[in-house]
Amino acid sequence: MSDAQADEATELHKNAMQDVIAVDSDDNKEGMVNRLEAHTGDGIRHRAFTCLVFNEEGQLLLAQRAPNKRLWDTHWDGTVASHPVEGQSQEDATKQRLEEELGITPDQYSDLRVTDKFEYKRYYGNSGLEWEVCAVLKVTLEDTTLDPDEEEIAGMLWVDYEHLNDHPKWYRQLRLCPWFEIAMRRDFE
């Protein structure tokens, strides 16, 4: 990556110069890699997570990614996704992102847990790609008070999870994020 590309990425995306954890197909750490490099060209497989946030009625919170996101901007996610940093567990990284993106604090839930893990690779036009070993976490909110960060979240929508899972084509107009579509189709408890 050239200095000009790095400067542009840093200006456009505050976390572009962070490192992510490069992993093998079994999620064993292979080293650290620049986040932008992991998401451009052929990509570099790295550790990630997605968290599905439910309410006590079994509805899933979909969050629309902000238009300033480099990859899958304005697509709908279920509910947050990101990358842990070195030394950070999937659960701790998820807690951090839930609070940063949606204002959800740990006192609003008690059941955050990893339910699955999968590897995928998807390209987003010519803008970049995701090549991740992605942990799936699930949490049920006892208190659904939300305070979304407009830099991260463009919209929110509670949907009946079973309805969404049984009839995904009905939701195609929402343009779902690929990692969420994969996570949704897998069995988890």
C-alpha cells in the first residue's frame, strides 16, 4: 500500500490503519496485518465476529450500515460485526462494539455467547472484500434502550427472526450483509 493510499484510507476511515489478526482456516493466529490490506486485493484471512441481538420476544435487531462504510455501505447487518484486536476475546470485542455502535451496555443483557464459527470470502464490487473466520455471537436484551451512533448506524429495524429465516427472499430489498446471511442460515442455539 502506497503512502498516498494509506493517507486516503486513514482520512476516510478512522480505523483503516488498525491491525487485525491474520488466522489460518482453524482460526489459529498467524500474525497481525493492516486492516486495509486485509480487505483489498486478494485479501488476507482474518478473525472477525458478528453478533445477533434479539429482544425477549424473539425479534432480531437489524442495523443498517452507515453510508460512509467502505464495504457493504447501507446494507443491513444482524446486528453488529467487527474484528477483535490482539489480546481481545470475541466476547470483549462484541461488548465494545455493542456499546460503541448502539449504546448497548452489559447491564442490558446477561447471555452473550459464541454460538458458531465459519469461514467465508466475499468481494464487494471493486471496493474490496471480506475473507474472515467469523465467530457468531448471540445476545438477548432485557432492556432494549438503544442509542445508535450515526457514524456507524443508518437505520434500525426489529424483525421476527423465524419469519426472516424462513422467507429470506422477502427481505432481499434490504440488501443483507453476506456474513449475516451465512450466519442466519446456520444452526445456532
